[in-house]
Amino acid sequence: MENKNIILTGDRPTGRLHLGHYVGSLKRRVELQNSGEFDEINILIADDQALTDNADNPAKIRDNIINVVLDYLSVGIDPEKTTICVQSALPALHALTFYYLNLVTTARLSRNPTVKAEIQMRGFADEGLPAGFFTYPVSQAADITAFDATVVPVGEDQLPMIEQTREIVEKFNKTYGETLVLPKAMIPENETQRRLPGVDGKAKMSKSLGNCIYLSDDAKTVKKQVNGKMFTDPLHLRIEDPGHIEGNVVFTYLDALCTDDHFAEFLPEYSNLDEMKAHYMRGGLGDGTCKKFLINVLEETLAPIRQSRSMWEKDIDSVYDILKAGTEKAQEKTNEVLARVRKAMRIDYFDDRNIISDWKKMLIK
Ligand code: TRP
């Protein structure tokens, strides 16, 4: 094993990506990609994992693979620097999952807090729990180890998966000898990045709650979400009233997105967000002004993404080729790791004819 700095991260292709994804992971991925600090960056479109709770609707996953790639490309993921690949086309991942399943107990899987919460949310507790869903953390361990990933940038909810992966790596290496790389999780730096609320202030952005701003939304839709739905401060009735920042979604979004340059450009009365917040809390700054500023900031962020997306949308053949080339590269890499694993387990029967002499010796005895 070489000493390389390798990133692997991924998404389930179950829908278009939204501002929560952008703030929580996509923006960071582009920064990491352009930092020059990594030898390899891989993004896995986890369509097999998505099927573990969508087995009845593979068409949804199929459709969203292209949406997710378009979202990646339009935020600035550069296929020259980052390998984008599709999970189901990497058979090494399936084989690794099958071996790792033997290194994990069902009791351990039952303790995974994220999976537990998802089982409740999806009603699997009553309907019956698909074994594939129950064991997807093991398949995720295969994803991560198959790329020799050292760093896995993820949301906080994914920490139990990385923990589980580390346990599998340790168990594997102890049982079969040093073979797999021990990965580390990298989570978003601050609270706002970790958990951008929906426009209604409720929970995270989620399709079913209709509280998302999608990267592919047009300017009119974004404006409508902010003006029509965005939660501010219910106690701030008149402009002169003192306002509250905490739980005020407009300020949460500004915390996540706005820079001092945005003030210079759109709201020069203030030089930064702290000054604006101070005025709001003192009283005298209306929600309308705040929302108008936020819409400008959102547009500044989203317009280039939207523009880039519409260019890529006109060239789906190229997007397909990017995905195919990335997947082929990933096939090579993951097959190498699988070969290493089989060798460590000494089940590489047809790669190593020495087994013939071993068998002969054993039979003579
Ligand atoms: N479980 C991740 C999610 O729901 C997606 C994922 C699949 C992933 N495989 C991965 C993330 C490997 C990081 C590494 O967001």
C-alpha cells in the first residue's frame, strides 16, 4: 500500500441536489478538489445503496443519476481532477461487501443510530426490514476501502458508517494481515454547514416537506421560496421592534452564504453581517430588506451554477462519456483492491498456480 491522500465520498441518487447539499458538502468538495492536497478524489454515485430502500422504483434512481452528475458538474466538480463513478458498475464492491459481511455481527449492525432512525422514518419497523437496507453500512465500508480512501468527507449523520468501516478494516487486517487502509471522516466545519434548515425553518431540507431550494431552481422559484415561505422572527411585527436572529432562517442562510463583498455590492449600509445583525436586533431593520438582500446573495451563488447546468444539459452525450470514463477508471482501481483482498485471504485461486503444489503436498500427507 502506498502512502497517498485519497478522498472518497458519495451520494445516493434519489433526487436533485439542493442548497443544503451545496453548503454542507458540494462547496467543500470543490475546495478540496482545487486545494491540490489530495492525490486522488473520487465521488461515488451510490445507486446500489439507493436501491436498498427503493427496490420497487429503480427508474427513480436511473433518472436521478444524471441529475446528480449535472449538479456536480455545474457546481465546479472537474472531471479532470475528480473521478465520478457509478456504484452498480463496480462489481468489486459487491464482492468486498460479501466478505465484509462475515466480519460484522447483526447485533453490531442493529446499534447503528443512523440506520435505526432511517428504519423508523421509512416504516420498515412495521413493514419488515429489507436485509439489503439493514446491511448497507457494510456495503459503504466496501465503497470506502475499495478506493484505499484515507479521508471521507461526509455529513454528521454518516459518522456511524465511518466508525463501522474502521472496525471492519481493523478486523480484516487483524485476521488476514495488513491489507486495507484505515479511513478518517471529515465533517463540515460549523453548525450552519452541517445542518442548513429548510426555508420553513423545520428540520433539514427535504423533498417531501417542500422546503428546499434546488440548485436547478430558476430565479423566480427561489424568490418565491424566500418571499413566500421563509421563516423569520414571529415577534418582529413592526420594523421598529427588536428582532431575533436565532432560529431566523434568513440569517441562518446569510451566515452560510454571504460575504463582505455581497454587502459592498447589494447593501452598502453595512460592511458586514455582524453590523446588519446588530441593527436587526436593535430594531429598525425590516424583514423585507433582509429577504431582498438574501435573494441577491442567493442569485449571486446560484446563477452561475444554473447557467453551467443548462450548458451541460445541452450536452448529455458528453456527460455520459465523463461518467463512463470515471467509472472505467474506478473499475480498475477497485479491482486492484479486490485482488489484494483475495490474496490476503488466500482465495485468489486462479491468480496463483502455487495452490496446485500446496494441494498436492496436502494430499500426499
Ligand atoms: N450513505 C451516504 C449518504 O446517504 C452515501 C454514500 C454511499 C457514501 N457510499 C458512500 C458516502 C461512501 C461516503 C462514502 O449520504
